Amino acid sequence: MGMNRRPLIWFAICWTFGSAAAAGLDSRGVLLAAMAAALLAVAAVLGKQATWQLAAACALAVALAAGERMWADARNVTALPALLAAAEADGPRAAYAAEAFGTIVSAVEIDGDRAMFRVAADRVHVVGEDAAREVRERFLVHVRLNVQPEQEIAAAWQRGDRVRLTGELTRPVSASNSGGFDYRRYLSSQRIHWLLKVQGTAAVEAATGPRWTAAALLGRVDAARDYLGARFDVLYPESQSGYMKGLVLGIREDLDPEQFQQFSRLGLTHILAISGLHVAVFLYVLGGTLRLARMSRERILLILILSVPLYVLLSGASPSVVRAGLMSVLGLLAARMGKLKDGLHLLAAAAVLMLVCDPFFIENVSFQLSFIVTIGLIVGVQPVRRAMPKWKKGKALLDLAAVTLLAQIVSFPVSIYYFNQFHALSVVANFVLVPFISFIVMPLGAIALLLAIPWEAGGKLLAYVSHYANDWTFWLVERLSQIDALRTIWATPPLWWVGAWLFMLGILFRAISARTGQRGTDSGGTSMGETETAPLASVPVFQIEQESNKKWNIRLYSAIFLLLLMLGYAYKPDIMNRDAVVSFIDVGQGDAVHIRTPSGKHILIDGGGTLSFRKPGEEWKERSSPFEVGQKVLVPLLLKRGVRSIDILVISHLDSDHIRGLKAVLETIPVRSIWWNGTVKEAEDALDLLKQAITLHIPMYQVSAGMSYQLDREAKLRVLWPMDQNRENSVTWQKEQNESSVVLAVQLYQSSFLFTGDINAETERSIIRNERRKPADGLDAKEVSVMKIAHHGSRFSTSSEWLSYWKPLGSVASVGATNSYGHPHPDVLGRVAQAGAQLWRTDRDGEVQFTVKGRSLYTYSKGSS
């Protein structure tokens, strides 16, 4: 019976299925999934693919895993329910003065003017309540550092310390854009429901806690990591030390963001995240050293088993390294006991153990990628390698090519699901750089680090050898990442597509294995057909000898054909979609509007921007990776929606809250043309943006009232402002930009949208006068479907005359939830209500999206609590 040959693997598959079903479905959906699993178990018994004992165990695994996850979800609630209800009623500005007592349970991260750590609180006193209450609550603490010496004070705090904190409790922000990152859900998966914001170190009282608690012991591990990280600062130049910390220790806080972005574009970030490869190199180097010391095999295995957990802790204990560590320990134990090792069995055991310990691992991207890629390599490398040429001299290169290619193909669906990019040179970069870095640079760095502890000069001498290797690596990564023609952007595919891709790969590997006419054995002595394809592909296991070559050839070519079809669907999922979509994206206090035309072309109007109020002498407050709305919000959303190029980028004017996010857009997504008001503002961000556009050779068009453009058959743009006062077509300097905003009307099918920039009532009157002078070319007021409220709802904009002229059916105010300007002003809200226009606000409704289907207009808002 097929399933009986691999009972642990099927048990692990069922456990994972039950955990995933409970994570993604409601209680009714989980019940239906469990019933489906039970029916499949019965079918497996009736089909003689499994014994009733194994079928019962698999059905029980689904039920237990789903039950554990549902139990974990039921317990994953705040211990402050009354405060939660108040926060939901008060909205995004809700903040409550509070005092908390507890233990620091994470490493303290200091970045510029912020220190961040997690606290397990046992007492909380919310101002307004009679007394402190006993609770079990985890807080993510943000301490805003007022002066530079406070960095040293915060650096003295460590995991395991008892603290008393005085600050404000707030809720983490949820996703306010469709498909955007949900910070609240992310923290909830780590059992955190509140942020505690503290002003200055004076509001933190820290004292050494008990010495032998888990937190205190992990605090010593943090201290060891910090010490080792500081050694790298001595051994390597500043441009390389952060990279080496990430490579050897998994410390990524000091990695140059631009350098990380280059590695990310080429799919090389797994090198900087400690994973199975790092653990394997660690065991290989340590094992080789112990063999040189002439130790017995049993003693070497025992030392390796004890060393793995230490390495996992020192490298940060991410899900990928925990998985690799568990597999390594299980494999070493099996070797020491003289049992046969089996990669898939070890992987299955590691998966079940991790999900039993924490069912929320199922949602972790690192966990998913780690297991999927490892399964793919175990299942696919041998059949693919057998299908490749039999070169005696180049065997190692062919082995490396098979592993690299398989890792890329297997990880591809998960990568585009989460990251939406794939670089064609990723295979080449991984083929060249992974072995070079893993087997030369990383061991050199690790040995230099260990040598520098007793002998710093010797460590520096050894590290010096790798300086040139790192320089060459950075040079190659930079050059390859700049070849944008080979970088592709993919819309986020549906989950069924990801599952279908992996399923078809399993069939493909099976067909390749059968077509080669060989059955090779894995490390456990079982056949390839029995061992490596059935768990992934979930297909019945038949003896390969009974299948004709013709039948397997048909399956092979059918699998390749279906994979190509799936690839085409993923790249152009909306090829038949003729809907127009206008999205007012929530970028806080700023503007960003994305328009998809019926033919699939893209317009972006402004890009938001995070304002900075740094004063001279406050450079120490700068963070290594500060929040930037373009990089963190706008670009990820555009990528998820499959925006491969922007046909027209409209810069309404050059104020920071409209343009700062565009730097990341220009760096990531090709822009075909820019429309702007033809002025230049003497501000660093404005000048940098214009220079960047010129460097990228993007055509820039100075637009003015009366200009129109037919982007496609059902999409027409017309400029209403500014007036054409620059007859010589030369660029002029202009400090105050609001009244020179590009005002744009966009016609999509029978619906029209009016985008107003930051103009005030006086400019509104000028536009009305100009429109009335040109009735033949003017926009019919009755056709205005949606108007963007000018200047985020400033009191002096969106006048009654303006509303009366255009008669909008709906209006949108793009405004920040915690803005200090009082936007939108009550007077504006009153005027909009009096005009009878429905109002949406990005601070309360989140992203506001309008879908145009011919004569019909549909609205959707993400919502924000």
C-alpha cells in the first residue's frame, strides 16, 4: 500500500493541512475541511492505499492540528478587553496613559532615536482606573529617545530585566489598503495586541531580574551575540561588517538597506538569513575540526548534537534555522543510534514538532519557504540530476546546477506570492555566489571571528583575505541587480495557483524519474518512487516498471505544458479584464492615486511622503531603515497588483507629502512619462526627484489647462490647471506650490474623476471661470462622478461654489489618521454634506477604490479601525 510506506510523512501532511485550514477558515470551513479529510482517509482505505490504522491517524492529525490552532486563537486575546472596546470606539487616535510592570523578553534594539523591545507584563495600571490589575499581557514597547546620551542608557537594558514603564497604550495599525501589510495581524500572531509608547528613558525604570529564568538565560545569549557582532566591527570595514554579521550570525540590523535591496532583487536574501545551508556548513567545519583532533565517531556526533542548539540560539533562532537545527539534531541522533536516515522523515518530524510548539508558525514566510524548498530539493534533485548529462569531470558543477535550478523553480510561487518580483539572473547569481559565499567567505569570517577572541591580530589577518572576496561579491551583485530588463514583476497569484504549481512539479519530478528508467535509492534505502514524490504530489504510488515509456512521456510533456500555461496566467492574470479601477491609496497625510484603465494601462497621481522635522545637530536620530511610505506602502501595493510599468506619472506639485514616496517608485517600477506643473521647488526632496527622473531618461511634460490626452479608447485625461503662463516653455522656480497644482479630469467609460491637488478656493474660482469660457471643451458638471477633496480637506478649499459647479456624486479626502492640521476641517465636511456628495476618508475608511464597468460604478473601502 502506497501510503503505508511513508506513514510519518502523511501524518505530517495531514497535521499541516489541519493547522493551515484552522488558520485560514472560519469554524464552519474547518469542519468541512475535517470532513473532507475523513472522506479521503476512508477512500484511501477502500482503495487499499492505506491501512485503517494509518487512515485513522491521519484523520486524527487533521483534527488535533485544527483543534490546537483554534484553541491557540481562542486564547490569543488581550487581557484588557474593556480597554480594547474603548479603543475600537475611539478610532485610530485612541491612546491611554498607563503604567506597566513586567519583564523584558526580547533583545533591545536601538535605532536612532528609538529603542524597541517586548515586555511580558504582569501588572498594568491604566490612568482612570482605581488600581493596577494583575494581567498576563505582552507589549511591544517603543521608547522615543530625547537626547543622544539616552542611547547608552537604553543599551544597558537587556532581556530578563524587570522594568516599570510609564507611557501610552495604543493599538497596532491594521491594514488600511487592500492587500497591504497588516501590522496588527502580524503582532497578533506573536501574541501582542498593544503598543506601549514611552517618551524618554526617564519613563523606564529597569533592574536586574532573576538570574535563572528563560528570559535571563536568553539575555546572556543576546549579550554573546552583541559581543560577537562587535568583533566583526573590528575585523571588517564599516561597508562590510554589517554584511558579515548577517552572513555568520544572522544579525541584519546593521546591513546597509541599499545593499540588502540589491541582494533582494537577485533572490539572494536567503544567504543573509541563517538556514539549512549555514547549519550544514557549520556542522561540516566543526566535524572536520573534530576529526583532525582524532576523536571517535560517537564523541564527534555527541558534540555536534550539543553544538547545534547553541548555534541556533546564537544565529537568532528564526524559523528556517530552527527547522534546519531540528532536522540536524534528529539526523545526528539517528546516525548515533545506527538507524537509517531519511530526509523526508526528518523534515516531517521537524514540521510537526514546530507546529505543536507554536501553531502560528504556519503563517511565517520563512517557515513556509524553508520547508517547501527543502521538500523540493529532496524530491526533485535526484530525478532531475539523472536526466542531465553524465559528465565525469563536471559532476560537481552539474550537481550544483540541479540544486540551484530546483531551488528557484520550487521557491518561485511562494516568492512571487509574497514579494512579487523575479529576476531572470537570479539563477546565475545563486549558481555563482551561493557556493562562493557559503564555502569560502562564510567559513573565513567564522574562523576569523573565533580566532580574534584570543588573538585579535590573527583574526584581522584572516579576515583581510575575505575583504577582497566581499568587494568582488558586492560589485557583482550591484552590476547584476542593475540589469532591470531581466527583472519581472508579478501580481500576487491566488493560493490555489501556488498549490497547483507545487502539485504539478511533483508530477513532473515523478515523470522525469520514470522516464530515465532508473529507480535510485535515497539515503534510507527506499526507492525514489516510494520516497520522494508521493508526499509532495499526493498521487497514488505505482511501480514505475508497470508504466510504459509512452505513458510517462505523455505525463511529462503534459506537466510541462500545464506549468507553462500556469506561468502565462500568473504573468497576465487580468488579460481579459476590461474594468477600470481608481484607487485612492491610504498613504497617511498625503496623496497617492492609482488608476488602471480598461486596457490595462496605469496612471499614478502623486506618491505620498513622510515628513521629516530634523534640526541641525540631530543626525544621531536618523534610523538605519526609517519608515518611508513609498518603499513600505506604495511600491509593495503596486507590485502586488501587477503594475509592471506606469504609463503616466502625474506629479500634482512638489510638496513633500505628494512626492517623497515617488523616489522608491522610480527605483522599482519603470515610468514611461511624467506630467508636472513645469516648476522647480528649492527643496532637497524635490530636486532629488527631478534629477532622478532625468538620470532615468524619463520624458517629462509640462502640462497646462486645456491639454487633453486619449490614453486608450475608454480613458481620456484633460488638464484643468495650471494656466499656460510660461510661453517659452522654460522651467521656473516656485517656492509655494499649492496653487500651481496640476488639476486633472479623467474620463473612464461613462464615469469621470476630478483630481484637485492642493488648490484653495481662489484657484477653484479661477478654474470655474476658465471652464465657463470654454463650454465646448469643458467637462460637463453632471458627468463628475467622484472628486478628490482639495488640500486634504483644508478649511480654505472645496468651496460651496466649487461643489455647486461640479455637483460630484462622491468625494474622497486623502488624510492622515493622526494628522495635526485638523484635516478634514468641519467646515469642509459641512459643505460636502450640504452638496449631497457621499464622502469617504482614508483616515477612517482606508483605501477607497472605485471600479468602473461600462456605465456602472462600484465602490469599495478597505476600512480602518
